[in-house]
Amino acid sequence: MKWIKEVYDLFVDDPKLAMLALVALAIALVVVHVGAPEVAGLAIFAVVAGALWYTTR
């Protein structure tokens, strides 16, 4: 679970952003297991971009 702490530390100034990034990783993990790695990358991008937009507005 060390990697979760490293990801969280990237967003430590904004806990909501950190949690949304972890949600993006979880969604991508599920999508990869379904068999669509390209869509997983798009999901990470979309969720993190949306989270950044949401937390900065």
C-alpha cells in the first residue's frame, strides 16, 4: 500500500483531489480488467481533469 501513500502525497494539499485521483485509478483498474486499456487511460485523464476543474472553480 506504499503506492497509495505516494499518490496521496502528490495531492496532500487538497484531500478531495487526492480521493478523486484514487477513484480515477480504481475506475481505470476495473476498465483494464474488462479488457479496454485505452479506455482506462481516457478514464484516468477525464476524471483527473474533471477533479482539477472541480477543485479550482
